Amino acid sequence: MITKIKRIFIISLILALPMLVSCKSSPKQVVPPVKKTSLKVNLECVVPFDDLKKKEAFKDFEADMKTTFPDYDIHLTFVKGDTNAYNTKIKVMMYSDTPPDIFYSGDEDFTSELSASSIIKPLEKNLKDMDYFNTVIPSAKLAGDAGHIFAVPIDEAYYSIMLINTEIFSQNGVTIPSNFEELKGAVKQFNAKGITPIAISGKSGTYLYNMLEGFACTIDNIITSKIISGKDTFSGEIFKQAATAVNQLIELDAFEEEAENVSEEEAANLFYSSKAAIYSTTSDKLNMASGKLKGKAAILYYPSPGKPDQSVLNDIVSGGIKKDSGLVVSSSTSYSSEAAKVAVEMSKYYNKYLYEKEGNSSIIYNTDNTDFKTSLVMNPLLGELLMNVKQEGKVNTGLFNNNISAAKEKTIKEASEGFITGILSVSDYLKEMDIAIKSK
């Protein structure tokens, strides 16, 4: 009997032991507070307030993106100030506790400064994964010096071209040039009739250099990229042929008297008033030229100044998209891939606004591969140019498209002024530019 009672006691004790140990050794359990979590991606975006087109284009961006990105909270902030003030404010924001995820940089030097400090991230992999390059014109695939793409292009692309007044040509019985020899012949004919052959602004050296680059790219459409990378020089054979061609035009008095003092506005007025037959300018003037000349305008692509059998027009232009200019993504963002997607959407959104609302067709997106639609009638000249630049190998990277520092650009412009006045010979001009491009 005692044995049975003892067995019952021991069994009871064994069963109760875990409870006794638990009550004695377990600390008091504290239930952690429930954290409020958001399933949405939060992205802060910044664009310049003083850029009136961007201010207008993005005014409804936040609301419009709620459908495209329902799981994203996208906040857009406009920052006031000119380029320098804007850049300074962006720097302050980037080093604050709450840097923006996406912001606009229209200054290649500023983008380079940020990328050198690893403040912004390379985007080429993100862009490739999104099939981005099949939606834009070929020249949009523009990597910087480090071999990376740090900005999603957003701004219009413009090119160096020559425009002609077709009425002046027909009235004076001058054949529209189809090669460089015919261009020189047209210059002689117009001079004989007291008409300025080519209106050009020589005041800053910009348009003279653009003309030189225009001729050079007809011989080699990647010559500027070669010079930037150090694989060629201005003193090399390509630019030597181009500079010789421009010098021949100078010697033929192809430009206005004292062209080095002529502003861009004065050169334009000379052409629009039918006092000049040809106008060395950029493609953003196409609509104005057609309007002022009542449709009697046409693009004269640069004829190659190479060998006689290669001197024909080949529709290659120089200029295009600015390197490292556009929307950049902060390295500190918590949503790297999402930020890249929104940056691309912002770029498309802005270009769609330019195309559909502004009637500006000089966009970086290939409208054959987008849903952009416009009821506005495109200028035939601009349509012709844009059909051309959609093709691979038709655009040379413009040197002045954020591809060199402001200091180098200034030196090359000054040398170009010296060339148009005759102060610098062909060889001295090319040497000056070589020194500039190699400088720090």
C-alpha cells in the first residue's frame, strides 16, 4: 500500500516538475510593440523649378504615377535656382539624413563629381534589364569616361546642321550642292551675285567648331569619341581634312565680313532676311526656319571633304544626347531597382509631354517603339532628320555635348575664333585643340 502511494507521489512529482521549473526560471515575457510597416516603396524625386518646361511637364506627375506604380509613394519636389544654385542645394540634400532617391543633373561636371564620390549609382545594368535601349534612339547609349551610364537622358537631342534657302538657290540658278566641290562652287556663285554664301556666328567659336566637327564626322562618324578616349587626335588625318575644308571656305570668303564679331542672332537674321543662302546652325532652329522662309528651307547635310570619290553627302550629323545629363539615382536609396524604373518613367513622361503637348519632335525616344501620339503636324524637315538619326551610325558624338570640361570647351572655342579670323593656321589650330583636350 505504501509502495503504491509512493509510486503515485513520484509520478505526480515528475509530472509537476516542468511546471515548477518553468515558474521558477522563466523571465516575464514582454510582448514587443507592433511596428507599423508600409508595403509601399517610398521615393523622393527632385527636379529644377526654374526649368519652365520641366515645371509644367511634371506638375501632375505624382498623381499620374499612382496608376503606373500603385505600390509606390512617389514624391516630387521642385528646387529653385540657376544651375549653380540648384547643384549646391542638391549637394546639401545628398549629404543630409534624407537624400533624394532620384534627381536631375543637367551638368556633366556635377554628375562626374557625384559619381567620383560614389554618391550616385551606375545604371547601365538596370537600363539593359528594362530593355530601355530598344525604346530610345541609338545615340542614347552613351557611356561616360568610366564606362558607366550615370544618368537616364531626358532632354531633347539637337544636331549641328546647315540650312539652305531653296528660293535663293532657284532664283539665282545655283545647284544645291551634293558634294564638297559643288559647295565651293555655290560659294563662288553667290559671292559673284553679292549674296553671303554661308551665315555663321563666329563670335564664340561654337559654330565654327561645330562646322569643323560636322565635316570630320562625314569621314569617320565616331571620330569625336576617338579623340575623347585618346585613340585619335585633332592633328590626325580626319580633322586635318575637315580643317582644310573649312579653311578653303574661309579663303573663298564664304562667311560674312568680320564673322568673328557676328552673334548667333545676327547670323540668323541674315539668313531669314534672304541675304544669305546657307545658315550654319543647329537642328532646334528647323521650325523657325521653315516658318520664316514660308517652307522654302531645306537641310544641307555636310558633304565629306575626303577624296573626290568619297565627297558626297551621307546624311551624318554631329551632336545628339548630352553625356551624363539627366536623371540620376542616389547610391543611398533603399530601392535601387525601383528608383531606376521611376527614373526611366520620368524620362518617358517628360519626352511624351514634349512630343504631344509642345509639338517638339527632337526627343530621345524612338516613336516607332512607343505609344506617343500627337495631333500636331511635324515639320517635314525635322521628320526627315529624326528618321535619319534613328539609324545606327548616323550620329557622331558632339564634343560640346557635355563630353569635355567647361575649361577645355572654352579653350577650343577661343582657338576656333582665332581660326576663323586667320590668326591661326590649320596646323596651329589643330595643335591648340590637342593641347586643350589633353589638359586637366
